[in-house]
Amino acid sequence: MTHSVVKAMHTTLTDLLQLRAATTPARHAYSYLLDGEEHEVRWDYAELDRRARAIGAWLQSFGAEGARALLLFPPGLDYVAAFFGCLYAGVVAVPAYPPQRRRGVPRVRAILADSRAEFALSTTSVCDVLKRVSETGADYKDLAALQWLNTDRVEPGIESHWTPPRLSPDTLAFLQYTSGSTGTPKGVKVSHGTLPGNQHTGYPSLLMRVYPGTGGVVL
């Protein structure tokens, strides 16, 4: 199937991932080097689709469709699953590095204020740290108001309850923010239709632009 035909038939990121999972389920989708060199975790398209459906169904169970969600993950495949899980739920993903120290919290709060996110997805360890920060006083009531979801606690088998959201090429997929190293982070809106055919690149290069440290193969 040619690239132009795929683009015409599959106009959202979720369409394209489901196509890959259906037609080439065992094909290598993403990998992550745990030690930066040799010890590798690999996912094929079937596994990525399953994990995306699981997180998508979980978000749908909270009525999150149409909402925005901060993604606060260290580099790795948990982030990839959460990113596509948001897309599968019709949730706007808002990638942001988790703060390593308290001094990194202002950037997260600036992104939170600008994006108007209602949910925050991360691992249990990151969620626990930021929830403790949010409980230190009224100054952090914005963090406390978020609904925190730990993606490593997704119920096994919940992917069977996933229902495809109503998406179009114009539906907002994610917000990409600048580092904020020289000022307040600035966000760019990216729709589903903007990316599937962009420069013949595909998912891995997309995720590496949005969140450096993620690896994979070009579709």
C-alpha cells in the first residue's frame, strides 16, 4: 500500500497505529535502551496498540474524552504508551518532563496553567512525588486540583472495554511546549491531520521530536 493511499484512508494518528497493528502486528515499533547501550525493551505494533487501548479505555472510564492531560514521564516506553493512550481516548496529550527537583516545578505549573489540563498521567513514583509537593500548601492548589492517574496501575484486560473516539483530521492531538529555559514555555497546537503524512516520517520520529529519548524505527 502506497504512502499516499495510506494517508487518504487513515487520517488520524489512531487510524494509522491500528492499521499497523492489524497488518504488521509483529513489526518492531519502539525500543528503549535501559542502560543507554545494550539492555533493550522492544515493543511491536500489536503490543503498542494493546497498551494504548488499555490506557485509552482507562481514561474513558473517567470521562476524560475532550480533556487535556499532562504526561510527566521519564524517557522510556511508558511515555509512548501514555501518549497513544491519550489519542485513543480522544484526550489531548500535553508532554512535559517530570521535574527532577523542586526547582523544575514552576515549568510544569506554567504548562499546566497554559494548557488547562485536568488530568496528569505518570508512573507511581513520579505521581507520589508531585502529589506530596501539591500538599505542601495553598500555593500548589493547581497541582492538587489535577486528577492524578498512575499508568502502571491500569487494570489488566481493560483494553477490551475501549471504544474508538470520534476524531477527525482537525481534532487536536497534542500540545508541544518549548523548554522554557529562556522564558515561559510556549505551546504549539498539533492536530491529528497534521502528522500522519508529514515527510514520510511516522511515529518514532514524531515521538522523538515531542519527547527526546524515545527510540524506534521509521514506518
